[in-house]
Amino acid sequence: MEQKILEVLRRMQTVIPEEGLQELKCVLNMVLGGCELAENMEVMVVDKTWVNDMEDFLISKELEGKSKKTIDRYRYELNRLLSYVNKRISDIVPGDISEYMRMYKMIRKISNATLKNVRAVYSSFFVWLRDRDRIRKNPMILVEEVKVEYKLQNPFSDEERRLLLRNCKTIRDKAMMEFLYSTAVRVSELTALNRADVRFASKDLIVFGKGAKERVVYLNDISNMYMKEYLQSRDDDNPALFVSENAPNQRLTKNGIEDIIRRTGRRAGVTKAHPHRFRRTAITNATNRGMTLQEAMIMAGHSKPETTMRYCTVDQAGVKYHHQKYLSA
């Protein structure tokens, strides 16, 4: 049904302004919601010749070491695109993809950042096909780039971090927040960690990040102290690093961690308290206090310096100091 609604909107986009299309979409969803399409012998033939190419591409990505989550996302996005275009791979032109992306954004109401990621999936697929001579031309070359405005989010101030710690209800929550700050791990990485992963003697541990890439992260003295205190206070046998307070003490999920930090933020009067902000704060503080960009990249598990730079909020006091130091003459 969604495909049919997309087709109706596509056909009407030349005669109805975008505001009208949005209204038409709402009406179609209300009227056709819950309806089933009856089989019609005159329906056009569905082209599935692209399935083998897609599966070969996904196998190659799996061999490259892409995670199952990434492979599933590639399959989902490519299935939607290729089913909608309904052509042989070699017959797909840039306009087919551009049209689908415009409709996709309008129907799903996704951000440009999400659309940019979707476009990257398509680009990877068609580049792979062209490199293996399965198509003569890569249609993605003429598909418009998606512009994304990256707005720097403010890190926690030192005072905000102290307020959060002061308003933690348990030693677990204190240990978790200091761990997030000291290691700069992603919340998805944190949920996968086990108690046995922490090496207290060297105050470090190995984290498996995106693309199954491993890196070493470090505990500062405060984090090391809170982690020892928290783990010594537990009497459960769950191997997970962080677990729920009540029996059966299950491994904390991403949503669970976000909820704990959000509720602590409300008690502390700290707005926009969430796990990723600790990561941003750690990278920002590290670079502003002397860590090189290359070292910050390694700490964060980034492969490109521009990714790390998007996390950094430059300390203007530091810029002023170094301006006076180096450019005073």
C-alpha cells in the first residue's frame, strides 16, 4: 500500500505544490489505512533480476567485516529502492534514484542526515557493480549530493558534570557516567561490555566499535575508583558490566542507560543530558587540553579527522591565549 501511495504522489507532484502533496499523503493514509490490495492480473510484471546482484554485494560487505546490523540496513534500503524502481540494474538512470529519494524524504519525513546515509548505501552498491563490470555507468555520479548542516552541540561543562554526579541515586549511575566520560565510548559499545573486560591493573579495556574494529580505552583515576566500588557492591552473577538494580539484574540496554541519564539530568537541572554528550565532552576536553587530533581520533574510534572535528567545541579562551602567544608580534 505504501508503494501505491508513493506512486500516486509521484504522479501528482507536477500539478500539486508540496504543501498539497503533504495533505494528500495524510488523506491517503487515513482513507487507505488497513486496506488490502486485491490481486489484479493486469498489474505490471515485477522485476527481480537485481536480487542476485544485491545478495552478491551484501556477501562482499560481510567479507569486508561489516556488522550484521550494517548488512541488514543495506539490504533494507536497497530492497526498497530497487523494488520501487522496478527495472533491471543496467537500466536504472540517475532520475530514478533522485525521484525515489525525494519521495522517500517526503513520505518518511526523514532528516537530511538520514537521507545522506541512505544515499551512501546506494552509492556503495552502484560503485561495487561498476567496479565489477556489472553495469557500464554508475548512475549515482549524477544523483545530487545531500547537504547536511552540522550544528555543534555543546558539551557538558565541568559544573554540569558535577551536578549530575551529585544527583545520582546509586554508585552504579556514578560509575556509569564517569566511565562514559573517561572512555568516550558509544552507548552501544557500553551495553556490550562485560565485567571481565576491565583491566584494573592497567586501567584500560578493549572496546569493539563500529565495523568490528577494536580499540583500547582508558579509565581515569575517578572512573577507576567508582568502577571498583560499583563492581564490589554487586552480588549478582551477570557478566555484564552494567546491570539493572533489581533482580534478576539484567544487562542494561541502550534505552535503559539513556533513561537513567535523562532522569538524573532532570533532578540536577541539566538540560539535554544523554550518553552521547559524555562522548562529545570527552573529545572536546581532550583536544582543548592538549591531546592531538590524531590521538583523539584513536580514542574515539574514528577513521576520519573531520568526524572527530565535528565533536569538538573549540575553547575560545584557548584560541585567544595561543593567538597572543604566537601572533602578538
